[in-house]
Amino acid sequence: MKNKSKIIVFLVAGVVLLALFVFKTPFSLKTLQKSDSMMENKKVLLSIPVATASANSSTDLNVNFNPNGSLVSALQFDISLPRGISYKSIGAGLSAVSADKTVDANMVSGNVLRVIVFGLNKNAIASGHLATIKFSVVSSASSGTYPITFSNITASDPEATSVATDGISSSLVIN
């Protein structure tokens, strides 16, 4: 019985290879390489719109998510906050809530905030508002524009396979 299964598999494989050869299907390693390079441009994207705040005030920083066609079920990333900014809390956005994900964060060193988005499920996270970070600006903060940058972004699909990622840096304008 096992031999019959092996013969059938070999026959099917042979027919597929013969069809590719006879019909001169443009399938080659070069085609695969083009596909891989095209996929590099389709990275999962995190972004934060420019935020505005005043000294001695509290405000929100919204994190947006675009899977660019990838299935993503978990994320972790760091956000470097400007000096004079104190992290208060984080809340899940509609994209995370809709996928039944938990969003949590903690300051890991200096002004680096580590954010994790996860769930005990394989639900993919849809494009949209991922999280809201609440922070306060110290009273001694000087007016100006300060960078907010992403680093250490990792994402995985529902099968725990790594997905290519990127983050668009932003800024905080203090009036």
C-alpha cells in the first residue's frame, strides 16, 4: 500500500514537471527571487502621527498598524520617547481589540518604552489604530520638536513565523 502511494506521488510530480516543460511556464528560481524582493517592499508597518502637547500637560500618542497584506497575530516594539516625557499607561486600539489581543507596555531603559501586542489565539490583527499611549510632559519641557522613533520591531504570523517589519518615525511638538 505504501509503495502505491509513493508511485502516485511520483507520477503527479512528474506530470506537473512535464506540464511546466511542455507549456513553457515561466517558472524559475529567478521568478522566485523577484517574488521575494517584491515581498520585501510589503513590510508590516507601524506609524505614529505627529503629536502636540504643552509643558505640564498630558496627551495621547496613537500607534497605527498596517499589515500590508501579511497576517500578523503578535507584535513587539520599542518606542524612544523624548526626555521630559513620562509614560503613564497604554490602551488597546480597535485593531487590537477586534483581534482579541492584549496590549501592554513597560519602560525598559532610559526613555525606551517596550510595547507588546499578543493574544491566546491566532487571530490576525487588522489595519488601523493599534494602541494609545498616554504620557505627560514635565513642566520644565522646552518648546520644540522632538523625535519619536521605533526600534526592535518584531512581528509573527498565526503560525509563529517572523514577518518583515518597519516603523515610520514621528515627532512630538511641545508648544
